[in-house]
Amino acid sequence: MPKVENEQIVETATEARGAVKGRPVLYVLLLSTAAIVALFAIVYIAFFPAA
């Protein structure tokens, strides 16, 4: 629960964020970035074949 000090609300970083950051966030970021890179590579190969 947030505390009030000097008429300001004081919270920890986790309380302010509303959740704990962890490995699942990193996995989603890395997986989605890899998927976009793979998709761009497929589109590039399909529309600009080597001569």
C-alpha cells in the first residue's frame, strides 16, 4: 500500500509498475524480434530473388 509523506505518495518501483518484470517479458521481446526478422527475410527472398 502506498505511503503518504510530505503530501506525496511514496511507492516502491514494483508497486508503481503494478507488476514484476521478469524473464517472460524478455522471451516475448526476443521471440517477436526474431519472428519479424525472419518474416522480412522471407519477404525479401520472395520479392527480390537473386539474379
